[in-house]
Amino acid sequence: MNYPSIAAQIVAAVGGRENLSNVMHCATRLRLTCLDESKIDADTIAELEGVKGVFNAKGQFQIIFGSGTVNQVCDEVLKLTGGQPVQPQPKAEAEGSVINRFIKMLSDIFVPIIPAIVAGGLLMGINNIFTAEGLFVSGKTLIELYPQFADLAGMINLFSNAAFTFLPVLIGFSATKKFGGNPYLGAVLGMIMVHPELMNAYSYGTGAAVPTWNLFGLSIEAVGYQGTVLPVLVMSFFLAKLETRLHKITPSWLDNLTTPLISILVCGFVTFLAVGPVMRTAGNLLAYGISWLYHSLGFIGGGLFGLFYAPIVLTGMHHSFIAIETQLLAEAAVTGGSFIFVTASMNNVAQGAAVLAVLATTKDAKLKSLCSASGVSALLGITEPAMFGINLKLKTPFYAAIIGSAVGSAYVAFHHVLAVALGAAGLPGFISIRPADWLHFAIGLALSMITAFILTLVFTKKQQNPNSKTNSQADKRNALPAVDNQTLLAPAAGTVKPIEQSTDGTFSEKLMGDGFVVFPTRGEVCAPINGTVKFIFPTKHAIGLVNEDGVEMLIHMGINTVSLNGEPFTILVQEGQNVRAGEPLAAMNLKQIEDAGCSTEICCIFTAPTPFSWTAEGEVVQTQPIISLGEKQ
């Protein structure tokens, strides 16, 4: 894959470097913030090599590449923007509702630090295997059975705790940068909050004596903020605004000396005097309240959360969960752990199972290739390629997946399955789950996968073969005369002519291949050959078919109709569906196309060299044989 070329095409397709205000990536998606979203050519980007899907959410244009690839592409895009994105005043920050802006803010803060948190969570899960009592032998831990592993477990425990212990440092850096301040001052503020001379936050509230400072008669608790989220989040905002204000009012010759000094001094005092204690209490109450809801609502609450988890992911709101989840884990002694990770695991494997069901039924080679990679990826915890690249496009697999997620989530909620660490939410999630809950976690995963897989098969079958109560389409399909693979039918009623008589030079000069053109008198369009729907263009004006002999045909409805964004077209099939010659593919609103100043002609192109001979030409009725595939006359 040519990463520099792909990056250059992306930058050009979003309106150039000057239209980019922010460039970043998460595990699978390149996230671009553009000043003028009308300049984005999403269709061009969607066709680039390696792109599994594109969508726009909360002011970010997101391009799905998948794990590993997205890192390479992002690096090349950043090179083209001079090593870092241009930072003019973006209008997107002021748009949208307060809730949408808040969600985007949390996403921008937490997405960059997710890899550190996930690494710590996975290491924590490995440490759990060493230290869980009764996991392998009743009443004993693994290190009690094999003492030689004790130091290894101790080192892994140290590595795993680092990201959570120093979480305020990570959040301080990322949040202060997001709020427009110096990220290094934000990191210093985070370091102050976890300084080793402070009482460890995990020891606070255990009955141990709490050290205090006496500040002019005011007693201030000298307690750290390890593993907390809200205190440093609020103080980073305060720090950034204070620093910005000081830069404006301080003379330039003093600015570099006094602004950092005053910013850290003031924010340090405010943290321990007021904001820190208040936000610590607020965070604890939030964690306790959410935990209480989970345990009180039982399987009903779990099922509803599982049902809506994927739609929440579509909005980007799930990035706000990391703050809640971290708080739940920090208070694990009271909350028991996090249920969000468990629900995410149910959703992810359900999405993966739905894709594997599509893999089992489709005959489209390209779709099979996408399904095999994205399906396995989703089972391992990375769902974007599966969800956005396949399930949402086909719709019914997405519905099956959210139902499967609801079933599995209801089961694990009923049995109060909880995670004690973060990690890969999917099949590898066992190491993040309390060992006592492993069996129920496995059953929940199985229920999610089986439900999603079976429902996808059922929904797909119903789409292709509607039930007997509403089977008029099936009756029409079965009533179609049998047509062999050497016969090609007129896709519409009208006048059939050689492709050279198309009004579009691209087609008439056979730049895309040989074929024919139909000037239709009616808007119904049917399949000219037996085959499989290879693709449906996003703007609905073009459909690709391929038959078992390898004949590939592009059916292009109208000229320049791509600009109509699909409005005059109704698609009657889906990608991967098998169709018979004469079966309806689409309906065109001929008047709407003509009113838009476009030609209604239907160009049918053999995109791979295919010899053929004419059997009928001129005025034809729909489904009339017009071409014999084979040796050309």
C-alpha cells in the first residue's frame, strides 16, 4: 500500500491543507476536523485503497482504515501538513448543541490516551491471572504454586498500575492541550496531584491518618489524586484559561517567566483548597450511582444498555465512557469493577458474528475479503471496520448485532459480571474480568455471537426470499422465465443502441469498456443477466453485477446523476444479493432526472472484456433478449 499517495489524495479530497484544522487517529479511524465540510469529497475518499468506510460525526470526518494502517496514513497526512495540523480558529467548535460539543471535547481528550490505558488494563489482566485465588487450584494462587513467578508478577503489577496511578498526568497533558493551554504545564499540574509526598488516593478513606497542611490556620488535606478523572479535567480547563488570560495582560519581556509561575502556583492552591476535594466527591458519587443503577436494574438495564451501545458508538458518545469507567475501576473496592467493559465486549463480538454470517452467505469476492478481516477484528475488540464498513451498509446485520448484544448483556447483567481492568473488549476480554465471573462472561459472549449470527442469516434470507404473507416479490421472481448465462435481456423498455451512441464521451468512447445504451420510456430497471450484485454506488445511480462465468456489468442510470445524491432512484436489491435476469434492480424517476437537466439514458458496460453479438436493437420491451454472449459478430 502506497501510504504517501493515499495521504496526498485524502488531503486533496478534503479541500487541501488549508482546510484542515485538526488531524488525529484512534485505533482504526483517521479523524479530520475541517473548516469547511462542504469541500470534503467523501465519495472519492471512500474509493481509495484500504478505506473501509467514511462518515461524519460531531464535526469530525472519520475515515476507517483498520488497526496499523491508520497509523501509517496519519503519519503521512501529518507530514503533508508540516508535521502538525494547521490550527486556525475552527468554526466547528462553536457549532452543535452543548451536549454534542461536550461529547466531542471528551473524545478529543481521551482518544489520544486510550492506548496507554488499554496497555495498562491488559497488563492488569495478566497480573490477575497470577494472583487470582482458586483459578487453577482451589484455595491457591498461581504464584503460591510457583513462587519463582512472584517477582515477575510484581513487575507486571508495577507496569500495569503506572497508567492508572499517573492518569492525572496523561489527562492533564491532553486536556490542557485541548483547552488551548500549554500541555506541559497541564502535565506538571497532573504530577503535582500524584506527587509521592502526598497520601496515596487508594489509601484515602481506609481509616489511615490523613496528613494535612496548615495554611494560615486553614487545614488542607495532603491527599493525592491517583486514578481520578474529574479533578484534573476541571483544573486543566481552569489552567488553560488562566494561562491564556495571563499571556494577554503580561508584558512580553515578563511573559515567559511569570505566566508559567503564576499559572502553576494558583492552580496548585485551587486544586487542593477547593476543586480537588469537590470533584473527588463528585466522581465518587457518579461511580457509586452508576454502579447502583447497574445492580438495581438487573437484566433489564443490562439488556437496554447492550441494545443501545452500538447506536451510542455511532454518535461518538462512547468516548465519554472512559472517564466513567476509570472512575468505576478506581473505586473498585466499592463498585466491584466496571460493567461498561463487559457490555462493550458483548457488542463487539455480536458485530463480529454478524459479519461472519454475511461472510457465510455472500458470493461477492470483495465483500468476502472485507468480512473475513473485519469479522475477526471485531471479535478481538476492534469493531469500526465491521460496524461501519459492512453491518451499517447492509443494515440487517447491524440490527441482528444490536439484538445479540442486548441478549448477551442482559445475561451478564443478571449475573453481575464485572471487569476489574480495561483491555480489549471482545474474546481477549477474559483477562480483564474477575476470574469468578469467567464462566458467565463466556456464556454471555456465546449468547451474543449465536444470536447475532442466526438473526443475520434469518434476516438475509427474508430479504432475499420474503415470507409467504408478503411474497409478491418472490412470486414475481419465481415467475421469471429461465434465462441461460449466454443471454442478455433489455434492462428497461425503450430504445437500445450501441454504446457509441451514448451522449457521454466516457461511455461512447468505450473508456470503461464496450456495451450498449438504453433510452428508457419507463423507469423500471431490471437485471440484464443472472448474477450477484457486486456493488451499489452510494448515490444509487450505478449498480455492478457479476455472473458465475466472470461477466462483469456496470449499469449506470442517467448521465451526471451522481450530483442528484440518489433522490431520483429507489434501489430494490442489496450488495451480495443473487439476482435472476429480469428481476427488478431499481426504479428511476425519469421526470425528476429530466427536470434536473440530466439525461435518463441507461449505459450498460462490460467492465471486463466480453465478446457478444446483437440479437435485437432499436425499440424493445423490458426483459426482451437483445444480446448473445460469446463470439462477437
